[in-house]
Amino acid sequence: MAGGFSKIVLANTVANTVGGAFQPVVLTNVGAGNATALVNAQYIPAGTYVMTPQANVVVEFNAYTGSANSWTTYIANNTGGTVISDGVSVRANVTSSTANVTLYTINGGNGITGTFNAS
């Protein structure tokens, strides 16, 4: 499938700036959930993300058994990886206290002024 990344990407650009490839997505005040309930953990919105290592943060996948939720660790505490979420089966969970969790996705063309302004 062609055209998966139809954006001009400039070397050495900062996330969410002109020519930047990545856009941060921040989940705020993520708390702790448990093995069967969401509690204070938060669903990760549908999409594909890069997650950098973050202390006390795990990403969990719901391996639903047909009768009960079964949240299992997908990305362990203080490690990073690629997160693919459908919006309901993947969550961010914090092992202690609360945290803001930052994920990075492809910059989908959010309005950033100054790219090719007419003079």
C-alpha cells in the first residue's frame, strides 16, 4: 500500500513543528488499574504510537476471556516500544501514584503556521 507517509519530513526537526514527523499525545493523570477493571488507568486512543521509556508506566493489553477482563503487561515498566491500540483493548497503567504518559504518533497535519506561507 503506497502513501502511508505522505508528508515532507525535514531532518533535525522538533516534534510538532514545521516538517516534524512526530506529534506528542499526552495522557494526563494516569493512575493505577487492576487485573480486571480499568479503575484509574486510561485507554490509549486508537492509533499507532512510539513510547519512550517512562518510570512507573506499563502498557497493558486486555486479553478478554469472554466472561471477564484480563489485563496483561504488553510493555513493561521503564521500557519503550511500539503501541498499536484499537482504543478499547490497550491501556496505560501506572505502578505507583499518578503520571502523565507521553506517546508519539505521526503528525497528521495539525495546523502549523509558516510551512509554505505566501508572501
